[in-house]
Amino acid sequence: MKSLPNILTGSRLVMALFMFVALAASSGSVPYFADRLEPQTQFALQRWAVYAFVVAALTDFVDGWLARKFDAETVWGAILDPIGDKVLVCGAILGLLSLGPQPWVVLPAGLILFREFTVSALREVGAGRGVKLPVTLLAKWKTTLQLTALTMELIVAAWGAFSLPDGTPLRDGFEVAAHSLFWLAALVTLITGAQYWEQTRKALAG
């Protein structure tokens, strides 16, 4: 039972990879298959990509809870968990952008990617000098906002795959909510990035 949290974390990496490849394939971005996919197959790939993302996002909350409940927190889990989060978020953003032009998504998506790579670099530099960057409460909320907003954005981008009514107030309202939450997630992401930057600066200066 104590190995279950790490298994879930590992499965998140696998599902993130599947999600990205499925979205890329559905958009015609995979050589050889691009000209051989029928519309129904493309829609099916988009649906399964969204399902995989939702399940993977849920494992992010469950694995940590299980690790604490069964006292199964390990060094390997501590390494894999943040990697799994970043791979899932970055994979979803890249897969989302592969589905076509989305003016309201590109800028916040780019800012989120910029922050994630920057903080990863800060952690690596800090670790080499014995500096640890503890995860803040706001950073935890940041991850929740990112995963929720990306779920909604993926549904908007794959709207037709779920046979949802188009050109309706439901569609318009859901799209506005998705974009608003995604921009909010990007803002919180940048704030946490600035916090980590300041923590690292103070630690290295001291």
C-alpha cells in the first residue's frame, strides 16, 4: 500500500504523455497518421485526451493525500511529484495549442511555461548550493487553478468532440469562464514565480 502514491505519480507521467500525443494526433500533427484520420477518430482522440488529463489531475491530489495517510512519503516521490505536475501542465498547454489558433490562450500559456521552466532552473541552481525552496500555500492553489483552467480550456477546444451544442449561451459562457480562469491561473503562477525568485535571491545572498 505504501508504494501506491508513487505508482499514481508515475501513472500521471504516462497519462500526460498519452494526452499530449492524442491531442497532437487529433490535430494532424503526427506524421503518417495526419492524412489517415477520420473526423470521428479525431474526436475520439480529443475525448480520451481530456479524460486522461482529468484522471491525471486527480492523481495529483490523491497521491499526496495517500502518502501522508500511510506515512509513505519518499525521496523518490518528492522528486517525481513536481516533475509529474510540470509535465502534465506543459503537455496540456502544448497539446491545447496544437488544436488551432486560440488568441485568448497563447499569452497566458506562454507566461505559465516561462514561469515553470524558470522555477525549475532556480530549484536546480539552489539545490546545487544547498538552498531548498519549500512549496508555498499559494503555489498549491496555483496548481489547482492551472489544472482546473486547463480542463475547461481543453473542453472548449474539443467542444465538438463531446457533441455539445455550439453557438449557444452555454458555449459562450463556458468559454468566457475558461479564459478568465486561465488568465487568473497565469497571474497567480507569475506571482508564485516571483516569490520563488525572491526566496532564492535572499538565500544565495545570505
